[in-house]
Amino acid sequence: MTTGQTAVNPVLHVAPAEPATAAAHFRANLAFHADVSDVAAALAAGGDPGFVVVDSRSAQAWGQGHVPGAVHLPTALVPEQAEHLLDRSVPVVTYCWGPGCNGATRAALALAERGFRVKEMLGGFEYWVREGFPYETWQGPERRAADPLTAPEGAADCGC
């Protein structure tokens, strides 16, 4: 991109935030999101992970596959069923299909509006499967090999 005779670097066209502002932004971001690997590690550690996972998709999607131990609570049913299925004192991690879907965001909003502490699982069910974590279907447990573009081969996590 150019303006007159001067080339403008599109990355730095808007300057980065000051470090303190950036730190506050990224800290806040982590308060709203959890990634698939962190959720999987917490669940695999055994015992109480300190949160409950909520699948906000349809019954048909749930049957195709879901995170083991997740609670099935479609977004549209949050107003009438959240109080019966969830404990308000336990944080909730929502997920939907994947990064191209905002269903987990809508479910998280609906839960937060009802007084639940909630995070959204980045990547959703798509990345749960792509990273090679086990999942359940109406036919039983399944697991696919990890996609090397989402998880390093043979590694427990991405190292970040």
C-alpha cells in the first residue's frame, strides 16, 4: 500500500499498543477464552477440572460427536434448562462446531446473562477432533489422528 511516494507498512500502519495496554487486553482475552489443548489437558488430568464443558450444538450435531463428559445444552435451550443442568458456582466452557461458527459465543453470552461464569473454547469441536483428542458419538468412542497443521506429531501439546 502506498500513499503518494511513501510506502506504508500495513502491519504498522496503526502502531502497536503500549505494553501495559497490550498486557491488559491479552489478560482480558484469556479471561474469555480457553484453547482445545488446555481443556483436553485439564479433563485428562483426572479428578475435578474445576469447570464443566457445554456443547451448544443441535442434537444431530451432538450425536455426530462431542467432547467426553460434556453437557449437551443447545443455545436456544439455555434460558429454560441452564438452571437445571448447571451449577452456577462452577465455571462453564462452551463450544460449538469450530472457528467459523459463533454458536459458542452466543451460548456463552446467554449463560453469562444468567449469572454463570463462562469461557469459550477456541476452535470448537472441529479443533478438538483435528488435534486428535478422543470424542464420543452415538456409536461410541472415537479418535482420529492429529492433523499435523494443528498439533505436532507425537507431542502432548504445541509447546506454547
